[in-house]
Amino acid sequence: MLRGYLAGLLSGTVVSGLALGAISLLSEVPGARAPEATAVEVPAGSEFDQSREDGQAQLPRLQQTPTPDDVPQVTAPAPDDLSSLEGADTTSTTAPQTGEADVAGLSAPDAPEGGSGIAVDSDSPVLPNPQANAPQAPGDEEDLSISTEPAQPVQPEPTEETAAFPQDDETTERAPDAQSQTTPSDPQPQTTPSEPEPELAQDQDAETETENDIAEVPQTPEPAQDDPEPSGTIGDLAQGVTTNRLPTAGDTGQEAAVVETPGLAEAEGADAEPSEDTRPPIAKFAAEFENPDDKPLMSIILIDDGSSPIGPEALADFPYPLSFAVDAAMPNAADRAARYRAAGLEVLAMTNLPENAAPVDAEVSMETYLAAVPEAVAVFEGTGTGLQSSRAASEQLAPILLSSGHGLVMFPNGLNTAQKLIAREGVPSATVFRDFDAKNQSASAIRRFLDQAAFRAAQEEQGVIMVGRLRPETISALLLWGLQDRAASVALAPVSAVLTAE
């Protein structure tokens, strides 16, 4: 059955193919005839079927190009010459001739031998008062040449008059002047007993009685200071101001006067002993410090404005040295500073000068501030008006600090011109590298700042100074940072070591 089905299907397919082939042969091929044209109806008046006249095509006109003759010609400039200078005086001026500085007049005069032979006749006594030497930066301990026993003046031969200035029994003797406290290497004044000056002695007695009526202070005499001459770039800018009213090296900060008290000399038996330590305050009140490995120096100053609950006694056993800037304007500044000194810590007097202060304002302010913190090693610029609001007052700090023997720490300001000029005059001074907690930074931020300072200390010859405040967060950060490896790369030192570093 299947076989018959397939045979019928095949035969039907063949027959159908043959039929389609025959039909295609009998039919016409499409497109063999030409198409028939038919008329197209167009609207009347359209003129669609009109013929167009053929004409020659017209090419567009080319743009006229400029000829070489039309291009403007530029003439070459004439070379420069010196014809315009003919007749002019072109001779160079001669360099000014400068002479050599005459330093013969600046040499120290020879010490006179014997009496001067000059009789003094004046209304006020003129007391001998040599200018004290400027404070020098302390050297190594092995090179110190300071004598702990002050030299005594040469005793004159006993005569009727034992001194050039005879005094009455009722008047106490004045303490020895500054020359009696010099080292043995200094020349000693010679006393000439053969020429007494009775008129000068009488004036001295009158002055002593006047001082007794003015004030009564402890018998710690301080030699009066002569007005210093301007030194170097920065001079004494204040007119009529004495820059040496401040306590000098070896003084105790109190103004000296002779007090006449009946029976006082007999009760005590002798005059007040002169101070044996004549070093400047930056060396006299400095904390002990050693740097055997010669590491870079780094000092940390903490500001004490009286608002911190942390007392000086709590910081006495701190793992490394710290210095403290006590606000000298506080009523208890002296007591606060004394507590730090009792704990063996260094103290700085934090001060501010008034806005647009004059040199005389700097004189008066610094005298008050240094008396309020008597054992300060240096002056620290306050965070208020500071010390640089007036250039004239800032420059006046140089002779003041040279006379008092204190150092100076200032905040950076522009090119630090004020600090550089003061340092050029010989004042041990430096600028703060960073104030690391002025905006109440966290402990982690403080430690990061300290790491940066330790890295910078290796690049600075003098070292770096960091400033913070007496906050619990700051103290905690300083304790933790001291245990890190970065802290071991520097020598943590008191501020006096950085100021006096060479």
C-alpha cells in the first residue's frame, strides 16, 4: 500500500512540472512590448507642458585674486645706532671712596693709676657705676669659667680716712657696686684714700636720707645702671627712657634702696651678702638637661592661663622635660611660677603689649611682667595682642632683654622680621613651629602634629618648639606619644636648651 502511495505522488509531481513548463513557453515575456504613452491632464494655466529653450550653461565667475603689485610693501626698520647720543656726556661716574673705620677711639681706656685729681662740685652725687657685660650664651659645663666666690676689692692702706666717701655712723653703708661681683679675671678698681671728697660724701648722706623717706624695701642692693648706647641694627628708640631699669643677671628682681633703721646694722652684724650666681636668668633658672647622643632638639611649652585644673605638682614626675608659660598678668603669677620652679620645671613669662604700643610702653610693660615672674628663663609671646603689633615696640625688646638676660619665644609672623632682628642683636630667641591644640584638637591629631615636629627637628640646626595648653587631652596625648618610636628620634629638652643651642 505504501509503495503505491509513493508511486502516485511521484508521478503527480512530474506531470505538474511538465504542465507548468509548457504554459511558460506559450505565454509572452513581461516587458517585451514598449509602454504605451497616454495623455496626462494638467490644470489650465500651469504651463506644465511648455518646452524650455536650451542655452549654453554659464559658469560662475571666479573671485578676483590680488596681484603682487597690490600687496603693501613693508620696509625694514633702520638699525639702532648711537647717533642720537653724539655730544652727550657718557663718562661713567667714579665709585665713591670709603675710608676705613676709625676704631681707635673705641678701644678701652687704660685704668688710671692713683687719684684723678679732679674735685667734684655738683648738687647731686655721681657714683661710679660701670656698665655690666651683655649676657652670653652658656657653653658646655666643662668650659664654664664662673667663680662661685666673688672677688673682693683691694683693701687700701689704713689712714685717717678709710674710704673715698666717708659716712656718718647713723647711715648704713651701701652694698658693693657691680665691680665687686665680677670674676677674678676682671680688673679691680683701686681706691685712693689720700684724696677724700667731703662735699660728695655730704651729698651722698643727703641722698640716703631722702631714699629712706621714700620707701622701705628688703636690703638687697641693686647697682644703678647707666643708659646703654644703641647697639647694632636695633637701638634705644624710646626718647628719655632708661632701658636698664629691669633686673640684670644676678639680681633678685626688686629695686634696691638703702634703708636707715636704727640698730639694724648692729643687729645683723654685717651688710647683705652679694649674690654669688651672676649668670643671666636663661642660664641661672634653666632646668638640667643632657644630650649625650647629640640628637635633634625638640621642646614643648604648655600655656598656663590659670584655668586648668592640673597643678604643677602633678607634672613634676613627667617622663620628659616640659616648659610652662605662666600668664604674667594673673594676680597669682608669682605663686604659680614658684610652684613650677619648686618642681624643677622651667618657667616663661607670657606677655602681651598694647595695640600700637610705643617703645616706652614696652619698657614699662616688660618691667612689670618680668617682676611678676622673677625666675623666668625667657619671655613668651602671648596669644592676645602679642608682641608684634607695633614694630617700634618689638624692636625695643632687644635692648630690654639684653639688659635683663632673658630669652624670647615668638609666634611666626610673615617673614619673622622682628624675631630675626632681635636675634641679630644677641638675644637668644626662636619662633614656635606649631601650636598643636589651639582648636581643641583630639589626642590622635596632637600625636600626628608631634610626629611632624620630630621629623622637622632633624632638619633644623637649633631644633623646634611646640606649644600646647594644660588640658587633660593634651597631657594624655603627650604621655602616649612619648612611648612611640618617633619620640625616641629626638632629644626632648627644656626651652632654654633650644634657645641657647648653637
